[in-house]
Amino acid sequence: MELHDVWFVLIAVLWTGYFFLEGFDFGVGVLTKLLARNRLEKRVLINTIGPVWDGNEVWLLTAGGATFAAFPEWYATLFSGFYLPLLVILVCLIVRGVAFEYRVKRPEENWQRNWENAIFWTSLIPAFLWGVAFGNIAHGVKIDRNFEYVGSLWDLLNPYALLGGLVTLTLFTFHGTVFTALKTVGEIRERARKLALKVGLVTAALAVLFLLWTQIDSGDGKSLVAMVVAVAALVAALMANQAGREGWSFALSGVTIVAAVAMLFLTLFPNVMPSSLNPDWSLTVTNASSSAYTLKIMTWLAVIATPVVMLYQGWTYWVFRKRIGTQHIAADIAH
């Protein structure tokens, strides 16, 4: 296997890790309106991801940086062609981080409500737009002979990509719902389990349609296996949720995300960004990659740094592993 193939796999792993971790993160943000009944319950939901949300975003920074270094042509075409949607995602992530920190800085009801609304919308919008973006990457976009995107914003809002956006939005919300059931106690936990069933059924319907479309459009035997794993894991996650096995339900919803992302990257390879105008104009792991020397240096850096980062993040999750409820929120910050 060539180094550019290795880095294609590594970037796929980074995006998978990001969607697995930030997926439940976004889902909890959406649940601040769908599940929480009052400000105290919203505080509980926010506290479930409070210690980890910023660490989850490190995976996005690493994925973007790795793409820039390993496949500069891919990075240039992607970030120029998808400029507006990616800018919206970036603004949402910035506002979202500020909202987490500033929500309880002042006691006024309007102040806190506005930041809570910001958390909801800046969780929902990126959850949807990431699906739109990766739907377009998998489906193919208008790339010319110079490897430049020549389409418009409206070309990105095609039925396949919009369906992909709905899938990521509902899947992340389901992932966040089972995470909430896993991390909370009392009434919130019970309501989260009930909501997970409803959201999960909608997710299953949309996901099956999207994955079948992907398989028919550009799939092969390997992607078919990934699709079957994704669907089976989602069904098993719903069953585990109904049985009250929140840990298994969360793990299986994570497997669904991993398998679904793997399927998209399997349908891509050896392309990294297919051209819908002419297959010969597609960006591939060969024509979009950096030099072999650059990839070699990156590989050594990744071998040294990646285990350290993963150990530290794993330790963070272990430290904050306990369940929480409304009784754990101090009276002076509950409102």
C-alpha cells in the first residue's frame, strides 16, 4: 500500500472519529429543545458534554489539517467549492463554543434563553450541513479539467445531498439521545429512552434510503458489507435502547456512524472528490496528494502524536464517566 493510500485511510478514520464524538455532542445540543422541559434540565444536558465537547472538535481540526498536508489539491478544491457551507459551519462552531461558556455568566432570563437558542441552532445546522457536504463529495460535483469546482451553491443542494443532511441530523440526534440516556438519571433518562425510539425509527427510514441510493450509485461488495453493518447496528441500537441497555445502545449507534462513514469512503476510493462532468477530471489519491517525502514525515509525526492524544481524551471521558441529574446542579446556577 502506497503512503497516499495510507493517508486516505487515516483521514477517513479522523472524520469517522469526529462524527462519532461530535455526533452525540451535536445531538445533545438539539435535545436542549426537544427533550429538556425547563432551564434546569437544559443545564443537565449541557453538563453531560461540558467536559468533552471542545476535545471532540480537535478531531475536526486534525482531519482538516491532515487533508491540507496530505492532499492539498483535495483541500483546495473542497474548501473553495464548498466555501459558503463550510463558512456557516465554522461560524456555528465558534458561536456554539461561546454559548457554552457565556450562558450562565449573567442571571437575566433573556440572556440565558438567547444563548440556549444559539446552542440549539449551532448544533442543528452543522449536523445537517456535514451530511450535505459529504453527500456531495460521495456523489460527485462539477470539477473541471483544472481540478477546480465550477458549480454553484445551488448545485450542492441536490436531492441526494439534502437527504444526506437529513440522515446526519437525525442520526446525530439519535446518537445524542442514547448518550443522554447513558449519562443521566431520573426522569430525563426515561424520557430520553422514549424519544430515542421515535428518533431512531425516523433515522432508520432515512438512512436505509440514503445508503441504498449510495450503493446503487457507486457501491461495490465492500461498501455493501458496510451498509449491512450500519443498518444492522442501528436496528440493534434500537432494540438495546428498548431493553434499557443504554451502554450497548450508545456503542451500537456509534457503530452505525462508523460503518456509514466507512461506506462513503469505500465508494470514493481511489477518488477523493469525483467529477460529475468527466470521470477523468476527478481528484484521486494519486493526483491530489503531496510528495512522498511529505507523507513520510507526516506518518512519523502521526505515529508519535496520535496515541498521546487518544490516551488523554480517553482519560477525560473516564474521569467524567458518572451519570448526572437535576439534583447535581447547584442552586445558584440552575436558572
